[in-house]
Amino acid sequence: GAGVSQSPRYKVAKRGQDVALRCDPISGHVSLFWYQQALGQGPEFLTYFQNEAQLDKSGLPSDRFFAERPEGSVSTLKIQRTQQEDSAVYLCASTRGPYLSGANVLTFGAGSRLTVL
Amino acid sequence: TQLLEQSPQFLSIQEGENLTVYCNSSSVFSSLQWYRQEPGEGPVLLVTVVTGGEVKKLKRLTFQFGDARKDSSLHITAAQPGDTGLYLCAGARSGGSNYKLTFGKGTLLTVNP
């Protein structure tokens, strides 16, 4: 597609529920990232995929967070047993190559806003 | 932990005024990017600077990367209401993890007509 598409745009969950957030990156983009943006904060890195391989998951806050990209295109971020502190906007981004540079830029989706009650 | 400090956090000005926002760190970055984010949208890349001392211009926006590659500034001339938004700086480290961006908290700019 022309841009990075995320769904759902808004999700309200009761504490303890599981949620799944989907990201469709730009077609042909090798690298895919998930970032978490809490209210009033800048985005914080969660995880990085190069094709289907998850090369870095150091930013995932706990083992309740799980991300996958099984065919190297669409990615899903799953949060199990949601807690109130999980409330945030979850941003997906993709880039053509494996590393960031002046010529290899990051394109973000509009995000999925998760509210946990 | 936010390694990039942005200032000011909030800025409200009148149309036509000039402004400068700052992004400072004690760490060295291989490149630094500036993004603008509007409500309900993801950040949109404005510019990438990679060389210490580099200055880039994008219409009324001037970006500067510090000589030591630890800090950056964004100057807007004759601000317009369309410039309103959250301005984020983000740094990439050198080496094996240069795919990972560290963002500041942002400067929320409001330009009043």
C-alpha cells in the first residue's frame, strides 16, 4: 500500500483482556518496528523485525507483550492480560532497508490507541 | 529513560513570529532526525542530519546538528498556523543497533492566527 496501515485505530479493553494490534507496512519494506507512545511522551522502541526475523525485542515491557511477523509482511502486536499502564498509542513503522540513514527513512502509521479500563 | 531532552516543552506564539526549539543529549548520535506529529497521526519525518555542524533548510525551517553530534536545533521563521504540532527529535546510535531511534518528549507548538 501507499502507507503504513494500522488497525484498529482505537481499542478499549477491560483490565485482564488480551488485545491484538495489526500493522500492514509499505509493500516491499524489509524492516518493521513497533513503538509505544504514552500520553505526553515521545515514542519508545519496542521491537524490530527484518523480514520475518525478530532481531530485537529488548523494548518489550514484559512477557505479556508478544510480536510476530510470520511471512515478513503484516505484523501483529499482542498484549496479554492488559493492565492500565499498557494504555498508550502503539505505532508501527517500516523502512525499505535494514538500517536508518539519510536515504532510508522511517514511515510511521497513524497508530492504535489502546485504553485499558 | 529519555536520553534526548527537548526544550521548551510547550510553545505558543503568534503567526509571523520566529522560534527555535532545542534537542540536547550527553550521548553522541550517528544521525538525528526531526519529526512533526499531528493529533491522531504518526510522526512524519522532516529531516535527517548526519554530519556534525550540518545545517539543512526546508522552506522556513532550518535544522542544525551540533559539532559534537550531541545536540540539534530547529528554527522556524515566520511561523504559520499550519506549523502547529508536536516536534520530536530522535537520535540513532552508531554500530549494530543504529536501526533503533531514541526520541525526546517533544515540543508542542501552537501558532495562533
